Amino acid sequence: MNLDREGARADLQTRCDTIEEAYEFFLAYASQGLPSDANTSHPIREHLKRFDTALTGIRSFLDNCVVRLGLDPGRAAAARSFIEVLETDAAKAQSAIRLVLAQASIGSQTVDNLNASIHIRALLTDLFLVDEILRSQ
């Protein structure tokens, strides 16, 4: 069981790191003032896709982490309740990311607006909270 706990913590850390790294990349991209990523080899779309992938199935992933961590029933119930909130925020953030990805051209201003989205910020705060609590269990 201890190995499963460590694996759950590592899996959670990996997913959170992917999201955080993409967001940090978005901040740097937004500051560049680029009008478009079209006809460039700029990796903005790759980071958006990684963020999107990390959000896919986040609810079942986190529910599984709760099981693998072996939380007592009270803590598990509280975690699952908050995971519902996170799932809603993740769905909204993922919709925004997919909207940006659907554009023929992604400029710095678009990414800056994405970064400022309350949905992205709520998701990041949710993840930091869950990550901190579940990793410390």
C-alpha cells in the first residue's frame, strides 16, 4: 500500500507539473507581443495540448488518487466533495483552452486573455490546494 501511495503522489505531481509548466509558458508567450503563431515553429500549441490532455479525465484521476492514498472516510469524503468543484473548474478551463486551440492563429494577446481567465486561475488554485493536501497525506 505504501508503494501505491507514493505512486499516487508521483502521478499527482506529474499532472500538476504539466499544467503549471504550460501556464508558465503561456505567461512567457503572452509577454512576447507576437501577433500570431502561424508560419512559425513556436510550441504554444503543444503546450496548450499538454494542458488539455492533463485536464482530460481529471475527476476520475483524482478520485483514484484518493483511493490509492487510503484516506480515512472523513477525509476521503471531503476530498471527493472538493474534487467535484475542481472538475467543474477544469471543464470550464478546458473549454477555454480548446477555444484557443481551435483558432487558425494564436497571438500573445489571446494567450494573455486566456491567462487572465477566471476559469484558468480557479483551476490552478484548486489544483495547488488538492496537490498540497493529497501529497501530504
